[in-house]
Amino acid sequence: MSDLIDWHRRAEALRIEGRAYIDGAYVAAIAGETFDCINPATGAKIADIASCKAADVDAAVAAARRAFERGEWSRMAPLDRKKIMARFSALILEHREELALLESLNVGKPITNAFNGDIVSAATTIQWYAEAIDKVYGEVAPSGHGMTTMVIREALGVIAAVVPWNYPLSMACWKLGPALASGNSVVLKPAEQSPLTALRIAQLATDAGMPKGVLNVVPGFGETAGKALGLHMDVDAVAFTGSTAVGKLFMQYAGQSNIKRVGLELGGKSPHIVMADCSDLDAAAQAVASGIFGNAGQVCNAGSRLIVDKAVREKFLEKVVEHASKLSAGDPLDPATRLGAIVSAQQLESVLGYVEAGRQEGAKLLVGGQRVRQESGGYFVAPTVFGDVLPGMRIAQEEIFGPVLSAITVNGLEEAIAVANNTQYGLAAGIWTDNVKSAMHASRALRAGVVWVNCFDRGSMAAPFGGFKQSGFGRDKSLHAFDKYTDWKSIWIAH
């Protein structure tokens, strides 16, 4: 990305589409209602968004079902489906500047991160699953003479994908990639805070050659559009990323309706362990800071609990606080900005409420803890580090989803593991140690879906992502994601 791009000027010229996308066309909500889309960097309204409700969801699901039954996509030859998805990926990259700008304006993400990270990640995901389409095989089961038994994957049908606001386009594509590659039709509901890129890529999918009705987007609120999808009798599966509380609702909706398949990637309170035998405390401190302050802490697997051995506690916390002190919030459309805004006024209030709770419970505020850039009208919080945190405190147990780090002191590896596992969540964990035995022991003992050793927040489309415990079940990314969107059929042929 060129630093010479005038992002503010481009923002002024940007055309923003706020209507739903159903059956290959943009349409207003049936009731004609809209809601405000707010730029969290300024607090100003930037668009009117269609407020979809049950009737709109019915229309989108019906369009998706018709498309699935017609078979233009679901029964398309794998090579042809692959070509269309590859074109879809290419169009996302072709519209990279526009999509990055929409993402930054919508959620307060630094434009550099959106341009170099989120949009590329989304395109890469679609391309990866395009390439996988003709490389996922069925099986031939052992059977007796005169009988052949085939075991094949079949698309489920209509998938509801409900995605969060922290990485709107990336998370959407984590669902769209395997769901579409499998031959399903999709109704995508973006978070009400972040509908813009989802609405834009729906048209790009059609431009790429995807038949109408295969990808539909219904913006709206969780208690209306989200609930309607969860309860819909003609939705075959829901793939949800978001809070644990809402994930539990989708499980209830499935039971109250057609026992639809549910895949959940939920909250986290990821431990980031630093042991006394870590020889590169500088690298560890950089990783700890990046792991909690990246995306303003609005990351499901953020390393929000620093669990540090008392032998290196003072030295290490000094390094982390130094990183935090050097990181300041800035205008998201300035390419130099690395810390953007909190997504909404409500989320800002929640984060600051946790800071106050930490103070009241006796944790020691080492740096940050206050709203900044208030004159901008936006929702910014300074990088915050608490010391003297006890494992039972709210800031050590509850997901804050903001740039707030809770440092807990332990004595040795076993106590570190025990503290790390003392949470309802189990999404991710990290540990820094030079001892191979400690690394291997911790990797197996930590109850988390992803464990990083001497690194943090590494990922690849080839490796699955998801959690244990109340961080959900089912996996995004990798070939394992196909399990959420397909089912196995056994075919017995006598001959």
C-alpha cells in the first residue's frame, strides 16, 4: 500500500451500499426500516443499512433453497465451481482499496491493517477453498464380493453464516469458503456494527459468475435477523462466530426448530505464559503486546491473560509496559496508525467498565486505562496493563474484548498450567520456554484448541482453528472445515 494514498479523499467519494442482497440483487428491507451505520473513529453516521427481519430472512432462505435445488451451483462440475470461486477471490483483490476503506470506516480498523491484512486474508481464504474443491475425495468402504460401497460427502443445503464485527470480511470468508466450495447456498448475516464489506462482496460473487441466490446477505440485529435464521425450518446449518452467550442461543434455536447443524467459534480468555527459562524476553514481550493490543484487543484469541513466572515478573512487565506506552491510538485512515478504535460506544463503555472493575478488585493499573482521542468523537482506549491480578478477578475471567492485559504471577510450570486452564474458555494459549520437555508437557496439558510455543497468533489456512470448552466446537480453516457444511452418505451397490 502506498502511503501517498489520500484515504480521506477516497472516503468522501466512496459509494456505500446499505440494502440487503437477496437472489442476486440489492433490495430494501420489506418493512422499509433502516438503522444507522456509525464510524467508530468519529462517532458519525456514514450510511443507512436495511434492517432485515423475519420476512427478509424468509425471502433470502427461499432464494437460497431455490438455487440449491436448481443445481446450477450445487451440482456444478467441481472444476467449474473452482473457476468461479477463483474469480471471486481475484475480484476481492481487485477491489482491495475499496474493501479496505469500507472495513476501516465501518469498524475503526487501521487502514494499513485492513489493506495488508484483512482483505488479503479474505481473498486467500476463498482461493484456498477454490483449490480444495477438486482435491477432497470420498471413500470406497471394504465390502464383500458382489457389493461396492461408496462413502461420499454431500452438501447440506442452505447454510446460515452469522459473523462478528472484529474481522468482518475475514470471518465471513472463513465461513463462505468451505460452505460455497461444498456446493451449498448461503445466507450471510453480518454483525449489525459491520455490514459494509459483506454487502459489497455479495455483488462481487455474482460478478464472478456465482448463480443468483447462492450468496445472500441480510444485515440486521441478532434478536431479529439472527434469531430468525436460527429458528428457520429450512436452514440446514448455522455457522456462528461471536460471544458464548449468543452461541448458546443458537443451540437453543436449533433444538426449538429442525435440529439444524450448529458450528460455534465463541469467546476466549487466552493465557500467554512466560516461564523463567525463556531466554528471549524481548521477543516474548513484543508478542505479548501484539497479542493483546492488536486490533485494539478485539480478537477472540487475544492473549488477554499474561501468566508470568515470579522469577522474571518485574523485568518482563517493564518490557510489556514499555511497549504499551509507545503505542498510541490514532486516525484509522492514517497509514501510520497501528491502534484503531473500539467498534462502538456500547463496547467502549464495556471496556472502560472492566478497567474500573479491575481497580475496584485491587489490581494495580500499570499503564493506560483511559479513553483517549475523545475530541475526535470516536471510541478509543489507551493500551492498558494491570499487575497484581488474581486468577478469580473479573478481568482475569471474563472476556473484555479491548486492549486490556491482566498480568498474573505464578511459581513454576504446573501452577501456570493450572491458572491457564482455570477458565470457562479454551480457544487458544501460548507459552514461552526454552525447555523442550516443558513445552511439550504444556502443549498437551493446556485445554485449548490452538497452542503456540515461543510465538503467538500464528496461523495458516492449512491448520484448523477453533476451541475447547465454552469457546465452542467445530473448526474453521483447513479441510476440517468441510465437516460443518457436508454430511456423509453411504451408497451400497449390488452387482
